Amino acid sequence: MTPLNVAGFEVSPAHYIDGERVASDETFELFSPIDMSPLGRMAEGSAAHVDAAVTAAQRAFPAWSSLGPAARREHLRRFAAEIERRAEAL
């Protein structure tokens, strides 16, 4: 699938499931919410994509939940810091 250019950044139009990009045979046109200009074609999710994502999430949950609140907080803080670092671009 052709990457989308969003504000100068290349963005994959594929799904992200279980740590990998997953394309789809079906796509839809994506438009900027700012000015309605076309951004490109995005992968459309199918029932199989949903099932794969749910299965991956269920498989990951025990490890995530066993970290405990303090360890999860550190992961979430690092995630928030990355968002903050890229706030201007976002």
C-alpha cells in the first residue's frame, strides 16, 4: 500500500496488528478533517482483521496486566513524553 503523506510525515495506511503492518484488499478514501483534501487510501478493516487484533490483544493482556500499576505507569509516561515531544508535528 502506498504510504500517506500527512503534514510531511509518511504514514502507513495498513493496520497495525500484533506488532506488524497488515494490508487489506479493501480500502477507502481518507480526507483531512482540516480542509477535506484527500490524503489517500486507507486499509479497510474486515472481520478477520478485527478477530486478529482482538486475539493479539487478548494474548498481550496477561503480560501487560502482570506488570502492575507502577510499571504500566512508566510505559504510559514514556508514551506521553513521545506525544509531547512530537506535539508540534501532531
